[in-house]
Amino acid sequence: LSARRGIVSAAISAVDMALWDLIGKAFQTPVYQLLGVFSKKVPCYASAGLYGRGKDQNALADEMRGYLNLGFSNVKMKVGGVSLEQDLERVKAVREAIGDSSRLMVDANYTLNVPQSLKMAKAFEPHDIYWLEAPVSPDDLSGQAKVNAQSPIPICGNETETGVDRFRELITHRAVEFVQFDIAACGGLSEGRRIADLAAAFHLPCTLHASSTGILLAATLHLAASLSNLDSVEFHMFHQWLFNHCPDNSFNVEIGGWVRPPEGPGFGLDITLEQFDK
């Protein structure tokens, strides 16, 4: 079982996604229709707010406000890379920039321990944070469960997990309130659907991590459109590899952050090796 984690799980995920795309193309049907349509458009949030040399809270606030101008309603930013006092100033600036009606999520990228996580959550609470993502090491299940139990901000995770069995542990230990998975890591669309169904059985919402290529985002949107307990999909504003090889208007953002799965057979993409040869 342990051998299926890491790069092996990523390989399985890639094969699974490719097979779904092939099936869709064989039947001349979009994958989200094969899976069963729950919604024809998917709620996405702008994922960014990274640290940068010389990038103060004012520059960060301008950046995040700009994503609202692109049509998004909700945003996510990074935390945990500087002192809590500095991060608090960054969070305050972003909340002021985006207003009270937009969701603001924060992602600590597994950089904190339990006391630090709880201290951060209490400091951020007045600024209406929708979730605190990946606060502690993904191997510290009991620690994450403690944070989720005591934090005034719900915990979201864990994008690095693979397979429904690992997510069963997260869920039954109540280590998360938002079940976050990535179909490029967890085992593909097939395993992602099982994870989403498991979360639904425990009355938990899902949010899908998608931080790399246009192919992954397209596949994620197709799965997301079939999920009744979907909260959101990550739309990364920096990691957009191969977006230029996707059909024009593949990922148009409608007001409110809604994005439709690309239409057409399979994932609605037609990317070939010949394009890269050129």
C-alpha cells in the first residue's frame, strides 16, 4: 500500500485521467457528462498571494484585488513564510482590499506545528478566514485533528494524500472540515470520485486542488461538475503550464468565479506531441 504513494500514485493518476479522456473521445462525449452532470459550471477561486522580494502588503492587496476584477469572488493567499505579526498585516491588507463579501482562504503549506497553528488561527479569526489550509505536517494526523478541533477557523486538507484509505483516516479522525484532493496525486478521477463520495457520507464538502497544467485544470473541472458536495476548485494564477496549448477561451471566468468545463469530447482538449515538436 505504501508503495502506491508518491510518484507511483502520480503515475496511476495520469493513466486514469488519460483513460477517461480516451473514453470521452471514443463516445464523442465530454467527461463530465459521462460522470453525470450535477452542474454545468464550477465555482473557482483565484489562488495566489505568494511571497516575493520587495513585495509588501500593499502590493499583495493590489494583486488580490486584481483577481476580483477578473471575475473571481474568492481568493487564497500563502501564510506561514514570515512572522505571525507580518502575516497578520498581510491578511488585514487583503481583507480590506477584497471587502467583506469575498471569501479569503489562507494556505500554510504544512509549515507550522500545533501551537503555532492555533495561535495563527486565533490571530486571523477577526478577519473572517474561510479556511486554514495545510497547517501542520501531513504525517501529523493527530496534530491536525487537534488543530481542527480547537481552531476557530475550519481546516482544509490534504492535497498531498493518495487514495481513499488515507482520506478515510483524515475524515474519521475529523482532521479536516474541507476535504481537499488533487486528481493528479490521489489516483485520478476514479479515485477522486470515491473520495468525494466518502466525504459526502460524512456530510463534508470537497475542494479540488489543481496547481499545474491546463490539462489538470480541465480534467478537474470535468470531475467537479459531477460532484454534489463540491465547495470549490482552485484556479492557480501563476502555475498555468500548457494553458497556451489549450483551445481559446477554455477557462473563461464568469462573474462570481464560475468556470465551465471545456466542451468537446473527453476533456475538450486536443493537445498532441507534434505541438511540442514545433
